[in-house]
Amino acid sequence: MDVRHAVVAGGGIGGLTAAVALSRRGWRVTVCERSPALRGIGAGIVLAPNALRALDSIGLGAEVSTGHALPGTLGLRTPDGTWLNRSDGDAMSTRYGLPTRAVHRGFLIDVLAAALPPGVVRLGVSVTGVDDAGGSAVVRTSAGDLRADVVLAADGLRSVLRGRLFPGHPGLRHAGEAGWRAVLPGAGPPALQATETWGRGERFGVVPLADGRTYVYATAVTGPGGAEPADHHAELIRRFGAWHDPIPALLDRLDRRNPDPVGILHHDFHELASPLPRFHVGRVALLGDAAHAMTPNMGQGGCQAIEDAVVVGHLLAAGADVPAALAAYTEARHRRTTRIGRRSRRIGELARLSHPLAAALRNLAVRATPRAVTARALDPVLGWRPPSAPGPAPVNVNTQVSLKEQS
């Protein structure tokens, strides 16, 4: 019997994870990536237990678990350093069976690419459209046509294939914020903790990476098409230079000792204006940002792309009917990702509060919320298990978590 062929549009985290999942289920895979190189530019990604469990299900658990897990205390603070809430990382590891890890996106891209057979990734090739003839699909690319049994569109926030499949959808909307990201060398100040600090319409995050570097990010309220600062480092100093330690020291290191040629990344936040009606059409399925672009407020964008990829790989097991498998993929993923996206949006609305009274009431509510309540609220998200994972869940949660878990 002929080996079936999958074409993946996009060589980011979701696309490469899907390629690994399908390759290990016997598919011949071609990944078309429009960039001339696979890159995870200038930023970290937090791999929560749900994403680590998904990667482990396709044999990559050991590869992504090198280095240090996030430190024992995680928390939310105010600009003067007051703690609004703190969680015990060790207790979270026990609750979910795995510690959270933060890695550089470039590291994760390298791990995924190394797990693929030679010749799978075609660089500098963009996918421009798909003609689905029923029995197979013809993928239109900048390097010529490819015939495929299934097409996975992992072509990102501004997905070309999403627009082709759902031309009446309103597409993206501005989420009300812009952000900065950078990665600093070394471990930074002693006992550096993973924290996010909420001011009035502004945030600053610090995330120690598994390899000893430090990922920092910041956000500020802005409208669509706002003017980009002429000097990003000066703008960060202006906004955050008087906030609690170690933020001023990290900003100083960002300017003086950061050898990363990418430097400080700046971008507007966008999300889908409304959920897509489904994630598939015939033999074509969307995953990751192409399917459910969400704000970064829960740190779940990349994690949900990894979940998507593992689920679609599971459903497209040898001999599976492709259109039926993709319909099951929509059933498995649509409601979960929609709810996580909405929850992320609500968190962003709280974080963007800038009126002094509104921000003060928000902080009071966060501080008054018991730690146990916060932990239970995360169970449906972090306790998710991939469909192929055998045995009982190592997660001490009250909600049954499965392929069709409705978070």
C-alpha cells in the first residue's frame, strides 16, 4: 500500500510538532516554510504540563526536559513589589505530574526539526492555496504543486489558508496592547523568580529559561496602528525603570550585555475577531494561530498549537478516513481552544485596567482569591492529557480530562 502524504504549511512550533506526530505514525510528510531558515526568534515559550505531556506522547519528553524547571515560587506583583498572589511550583508539579519548563523558542524548533527525517522541511517555499478534489488535495506552492492526502495549515497568525477556507470570516482584531520581548544571557540576579508585575495598563514579566538565560517581556495599552517607539530600550526604561527589583537591573542588562542580534522585539497583539465555525474543510485542517489565534495572557498559544498537532496526528493514524478524522479533530479541539482564548481575553481586560480605582479593586480581588481556587481554575487547562497517553492521569484534579475535555 502506498504511503500517504501530508503537506504541512508552516514550519513553526505547531507545524513541526504535527510533522513529527505524523511521521511517527507512518506518514510521508512535507513541511513548506516560507522563511529561508527555521527560527524561533528572540523569545521564550513556557511549556506547561499539558504541552509537555503532549510532546512526551510523541517521544520528545526527554529532549525538552533538559535543564532547569521553573523555580519553586511563581507569582503576580505590583510595581512596588507587593505580592498579589504566589503559587508553589513544587506543589504544581505534584498536582499535574510534571514541572513547568520555559525554553527558548529556537531550542524547541531545533528539537522538533531534529526529530524529522531528512528532507521533510522545504525552506523558502510558501503555500498559496489548496484545491481539494475529494480523493486528494493539490497544494499550490511557490515551488510548484504538491499532491497530498491531507493538508495541515499551520501558517500562523495571518494564515493565508485560513483566508482561503473561510473568506467570509472577519479575521484578526487588535487586542488593545503592544508588547516587547527579549532574551538575556546568564541566570541574572540570584534566586530569580518567574513573576509578572501588573501596573496600570502595563505589565512586566520575568521568566528564567531552562538553559540559564532569562526571558523578559512587557506590555502596554495601545490602539491599532499606534506609533512604534523610536528607541525601545528608552521606552522600557521610561515605563518600567522605577518598578521593583530586579526589573531595573534586567533593563540595564538588556541594553549593555545582550549579544542577541535580534535585540528587543516589539509587536502589537492580535486575536481572531470571532471563533472559526470549524477547524477543517474536507482534507484541510487548521492548527495553532491559524485556527485560534489568542492573546498571550495565559501563555497557552504555543501549548495549544502543540496539543492540536498531537491530537490531529493521533486521529490520522494508519488507515484513518481523512475527512472523518479532521471532523473529529474539530470536535476535539474547537470548544477547548475557544474557551481558553476567551479566558485569556478576560485576563487581558483585567490587566489593561488603567484607572487608579479600577486597578486597585482588581488587585484587591486577586489578593483575596484563595490559592486553592486559583489552582482549581487551572485544572482543566493544565491537566489535559493527549489521547494516546495510556494509564491513569497523574493529575490530582476533580474534572475528568480527555480528548474531548471542555475547558
